Amino acid sequence: MTGDPAFSTGDHHHALSPSPPPNLLITMEEGSQNSEQLFEDDGNELEMEGNDIDIDSNSLDIEGNGLDIESNGLQDDCDGMLEIDDNHESNGDDATAVSIENGISQGKNYPPLVVGMEFESYDDAYNYYNCYAKELGFAIRVKSSWTKRNSKEKRGAVLCCNCEGFKTIKEANSRRKETRTGCLAMIRLRLVESNRWRVDEVKLEHNHLFDHERVQNCKSHKKMDAVAKRKVEPTVDVEVRTIKLYRTSTADPVGYGNLNSLEGEISETVDRSKRLKLNKGDSQIIYDFFSHIQLTSPNFVYLIDLNDEGCLRNVFWMDSRSRAAYGYFGDVVAVDTTCLSNKYEIPLVAFVGVNHHGQSILLGCGLLADDTFESYVWLFRAWLTCMSGRSPQTIITNHCRAMQSAISEVFPRAHHRLHLSHVMQSLFENLGELQESGVFQMILNRTVYETVKVDEFEMGWDDMIRRFGLADHAWLCTLYEERERWAPVYQKDTFFAGMCTFENGECRSSFFDSFVHKQTSLKEFFGKYELLVQEERKIEAINDLESRDSSPLLKTRCFYELQLSKLYTNEIFRRFQDEVVMMPCFSITQVHANGPVITYMIKEHEAEGDRSNIKNFEVMHDKAGTEIRCICSCFNFNGYLCRHCLCVLHYNGVEEIPFQYILSRWRKDFKRLYIPELGSNNIDISNPIQWFDHLHRRAMQVVEEGMISRDHYTVAWQAFKESLNKVRLVADKHV
């Protein structure tokens, strides 16, 4: 396996990094969360059962084996299933790739097991390792297993190569030929959550040659041929979504995603609409890009979806920085499908958030074969599982029935809203000659953007429909039925974090807007992808420094302005400052009181110096609970209080903005470490894999802190040197 980017023998701590080979399909669905469980080999609880036991496999249901992959360093366990294609039979030497240098081998149809894989039963785990062994040319046996005391329930096992160990003294005089070579190849399994078996340790190195003919008669392989092709359909609980892994042929550009097909030999029965539309060489570009990214981002994850014919259908990828950023800014996420819906050269879909500077950040990417319900469900479940199953509060998309249904399926508790700018653009495009009418545009904009109450919007819409004779316009009627997803007047209880600007309908949902054009090729996109991502993160770092080291210029003597100038990042403060500057332009009147809850009416002139057009805004203030809310809903839309609320607070002598209205997502003094979450501190001290993961995450915390300043760097570097010296002293004692 030397040089194979799919699996690295040196990093057994990774379950998905490096990622699966290109001939392993991963269909992602919503994953359940599995807490890390520690296995204690307690003598009072467990009983060891016979060593070096040869076991015949009674059930070799290769298709449908349960498999769980734990994302590389991300601590996300995802249920799964590995299905072996019946048409892929191993044929001796061609099915095996052996590294002469280190004795590590990889089967052609059965990738080696890696730490973190999970199976639905012990038999499934045994059968998979047995098939992998047969393909390579060795046999396996159960070296040891253990059960719960006073119970026959198996709790763990070690499966090893049948060349493990040596003859005992008693067996030394036997005439049987010596077949054991002291081989160390093995896997260790343990039961987790009472119903799944996890691979805890893997050793792939063999110290002997493989013999395909001899192993055919070994006990572990005798019954394999008779039942290996029996198809077992998986039983999937509707409430528990899984990552499904399907074994198919390798992706290749020549056959629109099938490396095994030659040019001109594509089957006419393959539905080309159900596969990713790639040019020659594109799938190799994708694979090379993913392999390269893993060298610089060890927690990078990508998932590949192949159809039944082995053609590349959908792709998803994300790095650890995006996953960590989601922990801070995952409240509002936009799904940018501009490239896919507008038939760009690359069918790109991007998950976009907004950071503490109001800057768009990338939270994952995908390439989809089409814009169908099935494709969107696969993509959303892939993304959600990588995000530990945490759904955003708000999801913003364009107007698409298939995507709307997929979001209802995968994110049932999220607020699904439509891009207002896309809705308005579509509205004009579907109205023919009316889109050129200045009067119509003025009335429409006033109805959509300027109404603050639901009845005002609905009355204005009805008047517009009657005036321009649009009562029978089917598309417009359908759009109106979905008004609660796009009209600002219905969004007052939805948090948008400033991603949508309802004054003009703009939405900060694009990350690749100025970078990807209709004719941008996949090669060009991946060639500049890293530079773009790094440039955006560089801008964020610069903004962090400027916000931390500079004090913005104040424009008023208002204490609210001074208060937030010390807390908010520069960009967010500037937006808030605009509200403060407009405070003195209002008149305030108390109109209703109900105990401590008082309603005020704020009168605002639409234009400076224009006394004829006045807009009224109701503000409710709860003095007892220090709560305040304006009908304009600026806080939910933008994440900070509006000028109307500030006016009422000032009127009531409140000297500082209440803490609940100062969001940590905007603060410049809030420490953000862009590393994967640490999760539980419970570490299995017998598991070297968990040692690595835990130490790596802790070290990355020091690295992030050390980047704050030169002094922080000096302290961090000194701490690393002292720690290394102490560790080496411990190592010297064991030499």
C-alpha cells in the first residue's frame, strides 16, 4: 500500500483520514450521535474464551454489512453499510497489491479495515475481515474472545492471521508442516452500545507470502463461496439515519465517472442524467485535489456518492476549520445553488455562513449530478452528519421545490427561508411586460420592503393584484401561498444574523460569487480553491487584529455607542453606529401599559426634512425583565438593537444595553479556536488511538493561543520545549 493515498498505515488513529479510496461510494444520510464508550476489561464482568480458536463462518452475508466510519479527528460516528458488488470477483494476483517494503497489503475489492469502523454484528465484522483475507491470500482465526460473566453475550474479540504465533512444545514433534510464522497481522473488536462492533486496533503487516491456493481449504474460507453472493437488504430505522457505503467500480472521467470503462465503451443503459457531468480528466482532478488537501489539512473529509453503475454522482467535502467555525456561526446558513440551478460548467453547491465581521465564510461544498430531491437529501445528510447532527436555526435557499422538500426531510426543526432577492428577480422574470413598468416596481417594492404589519402587506398585495389584473396569474398565486418563507413581514421571529438585508433584499449568501463564472472549469476551480479560501481566512485574521488593536471613531456622545465600541468588531460596530446616529430624529409616545410592560409609539420621518411621510414603529419594553422588542425586528434580522429600541431605553434611563442583546457572535474579545471540538474528556488509557486524538487536540489549542501575539508565541514555544524534554525523560526510563 505504499504510496496509496486512500489508506495510510502510519496513521492508525484516523478512521476517515486519509479518506476512502475512489472506488468506495459513500452515500450520506443523517447520522445518529454516538458517545464515546470506554471498554473496561474487568475480571469481574468479563470472561475470556479460548485462545487460538478456528471458527467457521456460518453466515457470510457480504452485502449489507454494517459499517461505521468515525471522521478523522472529528469524533463523529456515523452508522453505515458496506455493500459488495457481485460483479467484482477477485482473480488471484490481480486482486492484491502488496507493498514489498513493509508487507502491508490491500485487497482490490475489500479495502483494509481501519480503526473506527463499526459493524452491525460480530458476524458482519468477522465476515468482512474473512473476505478481505481470502482476497489477499491468507486465512484468519479467532485468537481470543471474551463474554460477560454468567452470560453467553460476546463482548470483544481478537481476529488474527492464521500464521500468528508458533507451535507449542507439545506440537513441536508433530509431523504436520509448520505454517505459523509469528505473523502479527490482526484486528481487535469490541461491542459498543450493545448492538454494534467497533474496530479498536488494526495491524496490517504480514511477515510471510500469500498463497491463494492453500487458503481455499482453510476453515475460515470453506463456506464462503456458497453464500458470499447472497443479497441482504439492510433494515434502516426511519428515525435513525445512516451513512451508507456502497462498493462500486472506481470513478473515472472517461466514462463520466467510471475508471474501469474505456472511451466508447459506456453502456447505453446508464442514465447519464443520474451522474455528475464531468469532462475527460475531471474525476482524476477531483481525486488529486482531495489527496493533496489531506496533506495540509489532516481533518479534511470528503464523501463520494456513486450510482449503481459505478458512475460518480455526488461529491461533498469540508475541512476541520469549516466544522469548527460552524460551532460559532452555525445559527444561520445559506445554501448557494447558483451554479447548479443556472447550469454552470461546474454544478457547485456551497454552504455559507457569516462570521463576527459580517464576512461570508465557507461551511462545506458539494458537486451534484442534478437538483432533485434525492441529490439534495444526500448532500444535506452528508453535511449534517459532519456537523455532529446540529441543525442550524435558519436555512436560506433559493426557490426550489425539490430543495424545500429535502430541507423538510433533513432539517425538520430549522426555519427554512427563501432568498428575497431571488424571489424578487423571479417575480419580475415571470411577469412579462410588467417588469418594465416603473409604477408596478414602485408598488411592489413598497408592499414587500416597507410594510411592517402582516395586514398591511396582505392589503397592499391584494390592491396590486387587482390594479394590474394579475388574479389569474398561476405562478404569482403559488408564490403568494409561500409568502411566509420570503416576505420580511412574516420573518420577524426568524434570526438572520445580518445575512439578509431586507431594506433592499440583498443577501450575503455567496462565497464564490466573483470567482466562479458560467464557463469556469473544474480544473480552474480546484486550481484556485485553496488560494481563495486562504485569502478569505487571511482577511478574517486581519480584521481580528484591526478590531482588537484599534478604537473606532465615535460620532455621538451616546453611552450605547461607547459601550459597544469596546465589545463589537469594527464592521458590526459601524452598522450599529448607524442606528445610534439616527436616534435623535424620533418622537416617542407611550400608548399602552400592562403592568411592567409598556408599549411606545416611535414616529420616524421617511426622509430627512420631509414631515409628510411618517412611519410608526411600536416598541414593547418590559422594565422588570429588561426585555425590549420593536416591530421592525432589527435585532432578529441583524443581531443588534435598532434605533427605535435604543430611543426607548434612553427614554427610560437605561444606561447600558442589556447583556442579552449583546451577542457573543459579534464580540471581538470572544476567543474562537478553529479546531474540532474536544468532546468528552474520558480517554481509554489502553487505546493509543485515543491518546493521539486527545493530545493532538490539546496541542492545537496551544497553537491557536500561541498565534495571538509574539509574547503568546514565545510562551507557547517554551512550553512545548519543556513538555518535550519531560516526555523524553519518561521515554529514556523505558529504554
